[in-house]
Amino acid sequence: MLSRQSGGPKLLGLSRRHLSPRTKERAWIWRMGNSVMGIASVRPRRGRRSWEVPALHIGAASDRAVSELLGQVACSASVEDAERIFLRLRIDNEATRAARVSGFFPCMRETLYERPLSATNNLNCQSFSPSVHMRTEELNDQFGLFRLYNAATPTSVRSLVGMTLEQWQASHEQCAGHREQQVFEWGDSIRGAICTTISSRASSLSATIHPDDAAFLPNLVDIGLSRLSSATPVLCLVPEYQVSLGLVLKERGFEPVDQFVTLVKSLKKTSRYANRARSALSSPGTT
């Protein structure tokens, strides 16, 4: 199955990564007889209330088979008292239909932007006005960042990602590599944030701005890019509601290279399956 995809991960490698008892990740394998037809794994995000599906590899599976595989994955997260589970797929992935059948609801579309090697660093990192304070994120900034998230994110997205501070914190994605985030304050509140991550494979940035301060977004992006001046490639995953961010990236040489949809499933209704999943997970070698 996996050999059909050039450069795809080997099943042995997936097993070592997702089935190890030393990790919090859980994996389910779908098989027909002795043939492995699919594998899906699940792991927590920043907190235990929110989980995600980092790996979903399937062959020519029916919607029902994929739906059942995702259902088992959801039960695995439910055993760990998760409240929601995230699944990101390419916009044209046929598994989206099966995910909808198993209870995943579309949360938002996202466009992946990449800065090609030929792009020049045409940045404008001039200082903000004296009333704006730019600094590194601190531990006590969480409530201020949560207020920024509430102001910059549509209710339709927040209702699925998280409406409370604890839910929002738990839904943060884990990023491999060296991560730094800076915030800028205007008056006594946080009005924007720029986050950069540098890893061996790729570097990325993300930016959030208060709707009333959209004029500062280009400068905010430039500050982030200046910290990634020697990193290639640079990626940025832009939610559909951050239209201005996409425009700023294009002005700086970024190009859209892929589109995704993030789906979310509420696990509150799966508790009745928890005993079944718990029994299966406690039995070594269960598939």
C-alpha cells in the first residue's frame, strides 16, 4: 500500500514511531487477512483535551473502512479524556468524505505558502511607534494572547478549536524545532504576535493581528522574516479568515503551494465506546 506513494514512509517506520509503548501516540491498523491496508495514529496536542491525527495512510479503501478506522482512533483519544480531535487533509483528499461520516466537521480551510529560494529579502523592519512595545513572549501573556485570539478568530472557528482559555491552550499544535514568539503591546493589551520556528527540515512563521491594528501586519511579518533570513525554505500555513496575511506574504515573494482543510470531531459523545477502546488498547498486538 505505502509503496504506491513515491518517497512515502515505510510501514515498519510508522510502527516503530506510533506503536511504541514509550510514546503517548496511539495507532490503529486496518487489515484484510494478513494484508495491512491502512494505519492511522493519534496523539495529544499541547494539552490532553485536544488530540490530532498526525498520520493517516490508506490504500484503495472504502469510505466505510476509513470511517471505521478514524472511529477507532477517536475512541483511543476518548480513553485519555480528550474533548476534541483534529484532522488536517489536503483539500482534494477523498478521505474527507469518510471523515465527515465518522463525525469530523470542517473547521477551516488553509493555504500553505512557501518562499522560494529565488525570493529576495525586501523587508521593512522599521520600529513601531513609541506607544507600541515589542518584546519576547512571557509566561503571564497567556490571557492577553487568548483575548487576541478571541478578537482575531471567527466564532465559527473558536467554537470548534476552543472557547475557553484552557481549551485554546490545549489546542496549540506541537512544532518540532526551535520556536520563538514575540508580542507587541499597545497601551495595556497585546495587539499582535509573530511566531517563528526553525527546524532541520523547514522553517515556518505565523502571525496574528488585532483587526483594529491591521496596518501593523506587514511590519510584523517583516520582523518574523528577518529572524528567518538564513532559513530556507520558509513556510506559512494561512487560515482562510487571514486574508490580509496571505496578501502580505505574496508581496514578499511567497507562493501558494497547497490547500488543506482542518476538520474537528467532538469526543463528548464517544464516551460510551471508552470501555471497548480501553480493553483493546490494554491488549498487546491488538489491531
